[in-house]
Amino acid sequence: MKTIQAYRFALDLTPGQQRDVYAHVGASRVAHNWALARVKAVMEQRRAERSYGVPDDLLTPSLSWSLAGLRKAWNAVKPDVAPWWAEVSKEAFNTGLDALARGLSNWADSRRGVRAGRPVGFPRFKSRRRTTPSVRFTTGAIRVEPDRMHVVLPRLGRLKLHESARKLARRLEAGTARIMSATVRRDGARWHVSFTVEVERAGRAPARPDAVVGVDLGIKHLAVLSTGELVDNPRHLAAAQTRLRALGRSLSRKTGPDRRTGRRPSKRWERASARLGRAHARVANLRRDGLHKLSTRLTREYGTVVVEDLNVAGMLANRRLARHICDAGFAEIRRQLAYKTGWNGGRLLNADRWYPSSKTCSGCGAVKAKLALSEREYLCQACGLVLDRDRNASLNLAALAAQFDTAGSGPVAARGADRKTRVRGQEAVKREPGNAIAGQTGTVLPQHRAIDRVPTKAH
Ligand SMILES: [Zn+2]
């Protein structure tokens, strides 16, 4: 099974190496901004000419928006625009032009309505202050040194790693991996190199192929499993967040930069800002670590994992819930479960967004009309069952897997049937995005139709 995977390692760059990377980042930005200005100028020119009644075949020729087209245009002008061009790798310019080509095509697709998701704006100029420094190498000498503590990249040369690259090196030595590109990037206060690698993965089977686990992603706990297990949020996360707030307050009391008056930030502000950046990075690391550990454990053990297809974008519009949901990384863990079930030979089932997993009684199947978020205990009026709210939801999710299997006809047939309900539900999202929490809005669906198979990424 061939998959594309990323391997990311922290770097220890010397000040000289950092300067070299910044030179490449700057070069990437120059190429990006030059090409964007050219694209805009040509668009303006053609628009003006059209308004004068110039026939289409006499208009200023349009500029190709493909990477190859942009690169050709850039190579023609680089001696004039960037006389220092030979000092950096051509991959630096390629990074900037590639970002622009993607941005333009995303914008065009979004405008034509062939791109899913929220509308994409027209590409904007990159600024030195606001853009995350990053440069990507796709050709040339990219390798991990035999000591596994250094990597070699074109132009930048031999860079020291902060951690061992043994996991990638082992695969490279065994011939089951091929590096396709390497990106050097500053995340927070630290530099990382991220390799995009084509990996030949051995097929695996989950430890318990027939076992099913329902996962209710929570706010208080990271997850509640249908086995009754409560998965806690990563340790130290709450402490790190308290520190984050304190650092944010501290920063706001110091003299920051002001663009209007041109005021420069104070040294104390800069130090506080760096501290805050590091604290943010730590929170993100703790969270990512917790999510990865959970998703790996679940996909290695259970043949079937059932989660709720929460409308994360809709939930984030609800500000009171937003921070907690961001923290828990709902969307991220479902993404991880999707590809990891693929790696481990399991499957991920997604309960429909409108399936009332919280409101259904896991004992008798009765569905409540209302269940406030504050009700932490599920109390069934029909059979008298009393159970933790999240535990009840996870049991319902696990039970869905059995219904999916006995229904047998698969998701395609099931889908057509509930089309009408679906559309009504989506209208509800548009009216009040903040309230579109699964199990709280929408119509109750017949259970065997409330399930859908997720296409896993890796095959
Ligand atoms: Zn009941």
C-alpha cells in the first residue's frame, strides 16, 4: 500500500544557516509578489481595453496562471527584478510561484463553483511580517545523513537536527520510502524540516478486527469510548493554557508596534511576544500528541471505529463552545482516524450529522425531543435508564455499526432515501450556524440510514 506521509523533525540552525533560510524565504516572497503584481496588471489592462471596445483577439495577451507559465515569465525578468537571483536556490522562487499558482487556481475554482468549502479570496501580497517563513525543495540533493542527526538540503547544506530522524532513515535504508520534497519552516519559535515521503506500508490488521468502538468526542474529556473508558485531555494542557492567558495579559501591557505611527516595539514587548509564541507552540504540541496517541491506539485495536460527523465549522461559529472545540481538535482527530484506519486495515464509520446520538436512549432506543448541553446525565423517561451523557452517546454510535452491517445495502442506497431530510437540515445550518450541533437540530432519521462510510485517504 503506497501512501504519502509527512515526517517532521525539529532543526537546530546556526545563526548563519538561519540567515540563509531567510534569504530563501525572502526570494520566494519576491517572486510571489512580482508575479501577483504582473497577473493583476494584465487583468486590469485587459479590462480597460475591453471597456474601450478593443476586440478580444487584439487584447493584451493574458498571462498563464500555471506554475510553468509563471516560472517562464519570472525567468525572463529575474536578472532585472532580482539581480541577486543566483545567490539562492531556484527552488526558493519556485516556492513562491507555486503558492501563487495554487492560490489563483483555488480562487478560479471557487468562483466557478467547482471547489468545495468556503469561498476563496483572490491571492494577496505576502508581507515579511505576516507570512510564516517557509521554503520548499523538490529537486536536488535531499537526504538524511547516516548519523541520522543531520539532513542535507540544496544550497543550505548540512543542517543539524534537534531529534533523531531514525524513523525516516530506517524506511529509506529498507527502500520502502522515497523523499519527494523537503520544506524548511518556522513554527512558532522553532525551525522544522518536513519531508513529504512516498511510503510503501505493509498491510496490517487491527488486533481485534471484529470489535467495534463508538467514540464520543467531548469537551470535558478528550473522548468517551463505548467501552466505558474516559480518555483524558493531555496532561499539562490546562496548565499550559493558564500560562498562555497570563503571558497574553503581560504582552498587552507592554509597548507594541504601531503601524500608523510607525512606533517600534520595545525590547520587553519583543521578549514577551516570543514567550507567548513558545507557549502557543507548546499547547499545540500537547494537543497534537494527545490526538495522535488516541487515534493510533484506537485504529490499531478496533476493526471498526464509529464517530459523529460533527459540523465543526458550524460549531465554531458558536463562540461559547468554540474555544473548547478548537482545543479538542475534533476535525483533526477525525482526519487522523480516517487515514489511520486505512493504514491499519480497519474502517471508520461516520454517523450522520443529524443522527441524535446524545438524545437517543442506548437502552431502549427512545429519542428525547430536547436535551440541554448542561444535562450531563442521560435520564430515560421510557425505561428509566440513567447514564453519563457521553457514555450513552458513544454506546449509540457503536450500535450504529451493527445496523450498518445488517442493512447490508451500503451507503449509496441509504443516501438517496434521506435526501429530503438532509436538505432541510442544511437549511437549518444556514439560518443559525451556531446552533447546528449534532443531536440538537434537524430531524430524527431512521437509524439504519444515519450512517455513511468515510472514504479513507490511504489505499
Ligand atoms: Zn430508555
